[in-house]
Amino acid sequence: MPSSPVITASEAIRHALEIGLEEHPDAYLIGEGVTDPSGIFGTTKGLLQRFGPSRVMDMPVSENGLTGIVIGSALMGQRPIMTHQRVDFALLCLEQLFNTAAKCHYVTNGHHRVPLTVRMVIGRGWGQGPQHSQSLEAMFAYFPGLKVVMPTTPDRFKGMLLSSIDDDNPIIFLEHRWLHYVTGSVPTEGTRVPLDGPRVAREGSDVTIVASSYMVLEALRAADALARVGRECEVIDLQIIRPLVIAPVAKSLAKTGRLLTCDTGWRTLGIGSEIVSRLCESAWGAFRCAPVRIGLPDHPTPSSLPLAQAFYPDSTSIVAAIGNMTELSPAKIAEATSIAAAARQGVPIDKPDPAFKGPF
């Protein structure tokens, strides 16, 4: 059996990039900071030395222009992997992604393809505030023609990034900055994980929790705490939010009768809103109570720590919502909340995890 060492998600991403560049001679990596010694949370570290400056290259601060260049190169037969250290930087190149990359295959009647992978870092951290801490996945998922991938665990980061590099469609590959230091067992070989939709991260019978990216970890913490007071939650990791595959969620809802969604982005018009809408249309009879959505409030991301503590939902928010949905007693809700809060071990809200090692 192949060995499966325990590594961080950032190491898993670097392994996937290395394999992708090895297997695809037409692939290259480009982005602001990809050649820096720090290597974007370590995800590109050493790749310049391995593959040289013709295949691993820094780019000027010209996101819109460079996005047009990589789309053009994809149309000419190359397989670019573009990296943005923050999703906010990609706001400067949306017209290229939405009107060219997403639509090219359709408007040419299948004659052209755009095998482009765009890595973007999302999420909060270190008081970076309203312009550098956003989670904008719902915006990218709005456009047909783009695939939007949001892994959670290191093995999924590696396997889904490899599948993204292989894919002949434009892929938006979103990495929450707090997940780069999550560890897990990852195969050493180039095992692919299909880009085919949700997975059940934890089985349960009382409530279906649907989450993606970092909020999967918060959902799992909440589920562990609730299990201690007699409530079993099924946690579904969406993984792919475009195309959105709803059948596994509907199957879980048919079992539990209760639905809670957790977004990393804003609650209003978020991915959770679409999930609730679809299930209300197609599985209304399965609901035992009204569905609940958890996400960010309608406000720009704050920089100050006290405001951030009130702004971001976490495992305790999930515990409170599910406690009410399942009619837990106030004492049981308080007990589960205490258990969930203890799992953070006193780490401030604006730092990712006890394993946090700094920005790079």
C-alpha cells in the first residue's frame, strides 16, 4: 500500500503543483509572490528552483492584464495556473474571468477551451479588514462556465487541485487562509479527487449541517459538542459550489428533517441561500422545522478584534442554532456551547488555529 504521511494543506497544495507541472509540460505557474522564498504560505516554495523561471514566474501588479494573458495562453494550448494571494486582488480582473474565460467554450460552439486554474486565498486573518479578508465564492459561483472548488482537508486540496489542473474548463480554486495549516493523511502519489460534489464529513440523524471550506471545521466542532448532549449532526462538506450538486444534501435532509447551512461569506445571497431555496422547492415535505442559515452579517469586514469577535460566526453559533432547532434545554445548550468554546483553547478569533505558524 502507498504511504500516506500526515502533512499540512499547504504542503499538499505544493505537492499537487509539483505533480501538475511534471505531468503537463504545457502547464506553468504565475502570480504575485509565487517566486518569493516564503512561497505563499509555503504552497509554491521551491518550485522556481525545480522548474525554472520559464514555468514558475512572478507577475507585475497588473491583475487584469495578466489574467487576459493567461486566458490567451490557455486558448493557445497551454495550461496556466494563476495564483492570487488574496481573492480581493481578483476583483481587478473579473471582466476577463466572467466574460471571456467562462463564456469562451459556449460562444465558440465548443471549438475553444480554457484550461485555466485560478487559485485564490479567501477568509479572515490578522485584522486585515474590509478589503483583504473577504470570502467572495458566491460571486464566482454565479457565472455558468466556471467551476468553483472549495476544499477543506489536505487530501482534498491535493486531489482536487490535481483534478483542476487536468480539467479543460476554467476553475476557481478557493483556499481559506486558515486551512493552510490543517494537517491530514495525504497519499504521496498523484491521486485525483473528482470534482463531483459534496461528501459526508460526519454522519448523524438529527440535523443536516451543510458547510464549505473553513466552516466545515467549525461545523465538525459543533457536531462533536452536540453529540455530548444527545444531538447527532450530519455534516456535509460541499467541496464544489459550481456546479452545485444538491442530491446528497436532499438525501441527508430526508433522514434528519432539519437543515442548517454555514457560509464563510455573507449570509444574504450566499451559497446557503441557494441550498435552502432549492430544497424548499424540491423537498418541502422533508422539513420538520424551518431551515436556518449562518453567515456573515451585512457589513464590511471589521479590522478591530472586538468587532471581529461579534462579526464572525463559529462553532458556538452553530450549537446555539441547532439547540433551538432540536428543542434542547437551555442547560444542554450551555453545556454544548462550553464544550465547543473549549475546543478553540483560548485562541483569538483573528488567528486560525493552535497550529498557526504565521503568515508564511
